[in-house]
Amino acid sequence: LSHASRAELSLPRVDGGERLSPAELEAPLLGARLSWLAYAEKRREVEAGLALLGSGMELVRFSPQRDSRGAQWLVARDAESGTLWVAFRGTASLADVVHDLMAAPEQTGAGDAFHSGFLRAARAAAEELREVVEAELRVRPCERLALCGHSLGGALAMTLLGAGLLPCASGDAGAEDAPAEVLAFTYGSPAAFHGQLRGAAMRRVRAQSFVFGADAVPRLLGSEVPLLRAAALSLGGKSSTGALETLGGYAHWPGGELVYLDPAGGCARRVPRAQRDRVLHLHRAVHPDAAAHHKCYVRGLERAAAPGGGLAWWQMVLGERGEI
């Protein structure tokens, strides 16, 4: 199949969705680039990538994954926009895979339930991350705090916020430390919340979740799959049916905005509330490019923000290593 015909095969269509302008895509594009940098193996790789983003970018902390419980993340400051960024790495190690597979929900003291693997990793990272962020805000207050991540990284960002593990984001810290605005950007990330959501810790968060084409990862959790349930029942697999119901109970943060990156049209469109379930259903990932689409977020956002532009940032940084 040609690239165009493959891209049009069974991809979602967003009817009436507003197209995001280049100005509206500036922060999400920066978040996608930082989410890619979070995959770096060494601090100097992060610093080299930040240097290409402009003179206003400064690395505050790069924290590599140290053990099987934790996560890898970085904190960077954008002096030009007055934003402190926190970017989590996606799945890149056996420990990350274990977190992905721990899909049973776990309830917090506040009454909200999360994917237990994501919650475990977020809790392991929370203490050091909280100390770094709050120390930076005390020394150099900023207007906004933005969390982001690709794949697992985005799920960790949302879990950290939703579980109230970063008090300055939920407004529990002193007013002098709390930023005026809290943002969250996820790219191809699985759903992290389960069941009925109170979401008190998310009251100050303005979240955007990006889905590129047929990417399967953001659709794996939360989709009702009647055919698989019927097959499980016919085989007498009550436990399998229960597992499917558990996985179907996951949800992306309902208070956030869903944005669809169209591979064929090269644009980013807001998904109307009435179309969210259809766009996020797992059957939309039945496509020959589903796996490839999980790695296209930087390029997709660059194309949507500046159609027909010159050499892309990811090409300058990545060379032959790949992209997200």
C-alpha cells in the first residue's frame, strides 16, 4: 500500500473538530520534544537537545531510572515562557514493562483508583521529584508548571497529578510556591484512571491528550470489546471475562481535552466530547501502521504546527536513531 492509502485505511474521522492553530500547538510541541529527550541515556544528550530548542531552555535535573520501582524523568525550565517542565520517559526497560503489565486498579486514600503499575512508579519517583520542583519554585517562581510524557511517561504524569503526589500542582503547597497554571500533555499514553473519578487533585490541571492516527497504546485500556467477552464466556472463562471488564473500566481524564493528530491531513483537531469514545476505541487501532504511529508524535506535531517547514527538530537531534 502507498503511504496515503495506508493512512486512510480505517483511521478515525473527527467531525466538526476545531483545528488547533500553530500558536496553540507551541506548548504541546515543546512537550513532545521534551518527552523524547526523557528517553536519553546520559545528561549530556539531554543538554544537547535542549540547546537546539533555544537559549531559554535550562536543565534543572535529569534523573535516570535507578531501580525496578522507579521511573526516569527530567526537569527543565523555559525562561522565555516562564514554565517549569517535568517530562517522564516512556517504556524503555524491563522494569517499565513490568509497570505496564500491572494492570489491576489500586485505590488511593482519596478514593480514586489508578492503574497499579503506574501508581507504583509514580510513587517511587514522587519524593525526589517533589523536592526538586518545590526547591526550584522557591528559588525561582514561575507562572506555570507543565508535566508531559510519551506512552508510559504520559500515564505517569497524569497519575502523579491525579493521585496528588505533587502538592504544588494541586494547590496544597503555600501560595508563594504554587504556579498560577498547571498543564499536562500526554502523547500516545494509556488510560491511567479507573472507575468513578473524584479528581480533586486535578482541579487546577488543564490537560491535553494527543492521539496520532491508529496508535494502539492510548486505546488498549478503556475499550469495551464485546467480541472478546463473548469468546471468553463461550470458553467458560469467567476469570478472563472479569479481566476484560477490569481493563474496560479504565479511562482517560474526562476533564481533559483530546486532540487527534491526523496522519493524512497533517493537522491537529480537538475531538468533540460526543466523539471521544469512538476515536479512542481499540478497533481504531486495527491498521497496518498502528505500531508505527506510536512513534510519530514529534513529527506529527511539527507538521501540524508548521506545514511544509524545513528540517525538523527531530531530524537534527535523532539522526538515524528513530523518533516519537
